[in-house]
Amino acid sequence: MNILKCAFFFFGLLLCYRTEAQQNVDIKLFFEQLLQKTAIDSNCKLLLDTIVISGNNKTKAYVILREMKIKQGDSLKANSLFDAIKASRELVYNTNLFSEVEIIPLMTSAYTFSLKVVLYERWYIYPAPQFKLSDRNFNEWWKTFNADFSRVSYGLKFTHYNISGRGDQLNLIFLNGYSRNFYAYYAAPYSNSKLTEGFSVGTGFSQNKEFTYKTSYNNQVLQYKKSDFTKSAFFLNATYRKRNGFYNRHYYVAQLNYINVDDSIITTKYNPNYFNSSQSKNLFADFTYGFQYINLDNINYPLKGKVYGFSVTKRGWGWKGGLNMLALDFTYRKYITHKHQYYSSFQFFSKIKLPFEQAYINQRAMGYGDFYMSGLEYYVIDGVAAAISKYTLSKKIFGLKIPMPFKIKQVPFIPLSVYTKTYAEAGYAYNKKAFDTRLNNRFLYTGGFGLDILSLYDLKLSVEYSFNQLGEKGLFLHARGIL
């Protein structure tokens, strides 16, 4: 009788899975209702006897199996099978090696089952022309510099995301124009036989005709510019990563840096605190340890799960003066799925740099990379201690799959999803009085509403209408893709 109950239970579970895949309903709710209506014994155990993988033309099968929480030979209670399949699907998808991942359970006997893993690999090779802005973001380039194309660097980028089939990446970038850049990077996330260790190496060289030498009292970057190159930089780094299990990651980074700027920069006319020394060229090292916990349904646009982590960076060989710095960074993000396709997220970011007497190039805080507040994109807020918190409420408006007019194996269709959202943000950046600006050492808050548009390979375009406490408001664009 127990075997018969297991068989009925498994059939119901399979029905739940396919109903979700075809009609986009809530599997979990359907699954719970099925248990209530049929009174099936959900504690019976089922044995996984086979895993069949298809669609991995390039990717090694053992890389896919490494990311699955359920292994061949495992015996699971029926009521835990759904969660194991769902978590495995998310982990495989979050490798960014596949555009679609489907894991289908199939009954092989009354008490055993198999898993059919169906994959669609992404394009892995991207030779592409590059047009890189010299400014911090698109909004600054568009408004402050009137979309001046003379400020663009151009060249070629070559990327391979899966050279050997083990998820190893190679990036090569060559740029010329307003700045010159050469960049080479190789990463192997599964470099040992147990697939728990990885490494990366990178190097780069750049020359700039213009660079930021100071931040004004009104939180605008001041640029030093000449007809010839005024700044050159070189770096060489190596990273070791450790990942036991699925969600915890440790990494260790060592980087050697060399920066040479025009001699005029360190004079009183410009910024004698640029390097916090009398030298216009500096050779220094960075050593970093970091930890991350990542458990998300979609690493590129999460709707459920959480991320937290911290890093500790030691710059220079001493503890004070010059470029010496001890930096601590902390991140926490929580994503929650509500009913009726509503979603919310809470994000918190913080950093502190010791001692508080820091060189200008060590004072970067808000306005660089992802460490910014919506509605303050046109401002730079330096600081030796800073924190930002963000809350977002969103709703999915629609999602569809547009068939391709011609057959491409890697792209059978073009997905398109649109979310509307509203958000509120708060932040604070502390700096010593000698470097104080209008937006330093005060509570900051912003808000707004907008749209997130997601498409092929997790390409994301955000259109946001934001306002801040200064009474300013405007439309801002942000684009992100894995390329």
C-alpha cells in the first residue's frame, strides 16, 4: 500500500511540475492542495536511480551534476523532492552557462524515479566592438557632457564564457580613443577534481587624457585634462576561490598596482592629497579576503532568496600615511515573493576605511559602480565611512516568449518580461571636515518609480523617474547585461 501511495504521490508531483512549466502557476500551492485533497503519505521515500542530461554540447556533465542538490543514488522523502528539484534547477541556471534549464522527474518504478535535465546552452563566444564612456555612468555623459562622442573610447572585446566546458572564461579588451585600455582576464571556477576550488588571473594597462583629481563642494568631479595622456595605470592580480557545498564562497585576492599622474596634480593648485604623499607615481599592493553567501532563484534578477557577505582589504605595507588603508565592506540583500506576482527587496551596503585620514583616491564612496542612490546619479559623495539602504516593491506586468523567425539552437525564443516598481532609499557618507562637501555628513533620502525590462540572456534595462531631498527630479536609465 505504501508503494502505491508513493506512485500516486509522484504522479501528482510530476503533474504539478508540468502545470507550472506550461501555465506559469504556483507549483508550491498546487502541490500543497494536492496533498490535502488526496491525503497521500508524503513521508514515503523515493530513490533516484538515473540522471539523464541533454543539451550540454559544450559543458561537461560533471559540472552540471556538481550544481545539483540531488544526486544519483539519493533516497528522498516525497515531501522534500519538490524543493530539491527546484533548488537544483536554480543552481544550474545561476552558472550563467544556460539560457533555459528544465529538470523533469520521471517514474521508473513504484519506488524509483529518474531526472531528465534539459538544457539550452548560451552563446559562449562574443567578439564585439566596444564603445566605452569615459564618464561614471550614462546619465552623467548624457546630461553633463551633452552626449559628447569625443569622450568615447572604442575598440574590440573578445569574450569566451566556456572555453573548456568547465565554465572557464577568457576576456580580452583593446580600446583606443579618449583613453587607451588593454585588459586580459582568465577565470577557472572549477579547477580541482572535487570542483570546489577555482582561480583567476588578470592584468591591465590604461592611459587617460582626463581623470578626476578632486571632488568639488557641490559634489561634482573636477577633471584634469590635457591634449596628451595625463595618467597611466597598470595592475596585475590573482584570485583563489573556495566553494564547499552550494551557497558559501570564500575568495582571496592579491593585486599589484602602479599609478603615475602628471606632476601638477599633487601641487596645491590641484590636490596635494591625491596620493597623500609628495610622489606623483606610486607602486602599491592590495590584499583582500572575502566571504559571500548566495542563495537566489535567479542570480541576475532575483525575486526570492538572499545574499550577504563581507570583505577585508589591506592596501599598502604600512598602517597610516600615503596610500595605506584597511577597508571593510558589508552587503546584505533579501528578496521576497508575495502573492499575485508582487515582489519586494531590501538591500543594505556599507563600507569603512581606516584610518580616517585617507588619500583622495581611497575616499571613493557613493556614485561609483553599484554603490549609488537613485536620484543622485549626477553626484559623487566621497567618504571614509558610508552606508546605503534600499527598499523596492515591484509587480510583474507581463512575461512572454517571442518565437524566433529563423531557427537558432542557442536562442529558440526571445523572452521579454516587464516589472513596474516603486522604491525608497536612504544613505549617509562620513568624511573628515577637511574634505567635507554639501552632501557629506548628512542623512540622505531619495525615491521614485520605474520599469525593469528583462530580455535575452538576462539583459536588463531600468527606466526610473527619481527624486531627491534637494527638490530635484528626473528620468534615469540603467542598463546591465552579463556581456
